Amino acid sequence: MLRLSTGLRNKIAGIDVNKILNGSFTTDTSSWTAIASVLASIAGGQSGNCLRITTNSASPAKAYQDITCKIGHYYMLIVYGKNGTCSTGKVMIGTVADEDAVFDSGDNNFADWTVFPASIAGVIVFQATATTHRITLQNSDTSNTGKTYLFDEVKLISLARAIRDIFYKGFINIYVGSQPGTPDNAPGSTLLCTIYSDGSSAGLSFEEAVAGTITKKSTETWSGTAVATGTAGWWRLITPGDDGSGNTTDERLDGAIATTGAELNMASLTIVINAIQSISTFQATVSMQA
């Protein structure tokens, strides 16, 4: 049986999960790490409380948060800013090693609450190039200690909505036994093989949809080396970074395996360790009935 996880159904139906923790600074500054600064949650934000970043040295004062992302997926960042006792603040997106490797808004002077960066109406869109991206909020004033800049309503939203985009650079795992109770459950059975686009490490991608159906990218050879010996019983399509734990947030598709009439048909259900397994055709169809 082909089944969709709760996370996948919610994503397709329309849900925006903020990947930033404590982006509204309602009562405190938890989940944010200070660099050369003093952080505080204070009244007078764009909505409720806000983050105040105060300089405590001659270096730029910062607050950052590291976010787990899916490589190749697109994300939208929204941040509100406002002058405190200084008028230079900015937003950066980078990696742990390079805080502005992806984006740097430049210093902004906002007399009232305004989204960064004003030049493109506050819509910061980027493609993830690493599994961890660092979001940094900076008070750029280095003239004196005690200078403040304010930030509020920080949101990082995944833009993946189509099945083709959600599972971009994902993988197919093949297991023994029967499908677990729901795709939200951990597999609970032995992994026999993982299918990659290059046979070893690269994730899968799909052609553009035609008549409601997506298929495997024609230029990719989907295959993998068996890591165990057993009888194939079911498969699961997962997104990059899915650790297999039971939850209702990961996007997953799973189905049965047989020689005929299943969601994944194989010439033989017997898989032997170190043998190469391949998938020559794959398609998923979204159907709708009135």
C-alpha cells in the first residue's frame, strides 16, 4: 500500500513550520548564542517583545542560531529590524565556518520596524548548500559599548511544496518484512539497501510533472549496494536528513514490494549482501476525484 506520512500530507496541504526557535523572543532569548554582545528580550517589538542586542566591546555584537537544512532545497528568511541607540544592523546567512557565505543584507538604518532587506521587500530566498546554515543578527556599531539594535519575528520557512521538490536529493530505502503501522513510525525492520542516483552517495531527483505524474530523472541511474541479506518486503522514500525516527514532521512515502502488483516490483525479492540493486523506472501520481 502506498502511504503518505503526516509530515508530507501537511506540507502538500499547506503548512509553514518556522525552523527558527524562539524567533519572537516572547519571554527570553533562549536558542540564540551571543557573540561580543548582551542579549535581552524587551517590550516594544514588532509584535510583543523583541530581541535587543547590546554591544559590550569594540567588535560587532551578534546573536546567531544554527539551523539544520536540506541541501538543494530553497528557504525564505524574514527578519524585522529597528534602530535602538545605534542605526546600523544587518542579517547574514552562512555556515558555521563563514557567517555570510550565502547572504549579507548590508547595514540597515530603520527608524521603525521594517523587514530586511528593504531593497527586495524583505524576501530573502536562498538555496541550502550545507546541512547546517547559520542565521546571524548583527548590531554593527563598534563606536562604543552599550549601543543597541533591535530584531523581531525571525522566520525561516522551507519553500518546498511539490512532491518533486520535497524529495529532491532524497533516497529510497528497501527493508525486509512488512510496512510499519504508518510512515510516521520508525522502520522497525532490517535495512537491505539504499538507492542513490549515482549508486553510492548522491540523492535522487525527478523530472517535471506530466499529467499529475512525476518520474525519475532520465539522466540518473538509480542503484545501490546491499548492506544485508534478506527478502525485500517494503520501501520508503525519504528526504535528505531523515534519521528514521518516529515523528509526524518528516516527509515520507512508503509502499509494498512484490514481483508484481505492488508499489515497487522487483524481478526477485531475494537480496544478497554486496549485490547491486537498481530501479529502472519510478513514478508517483497525484490523483483527485470529485
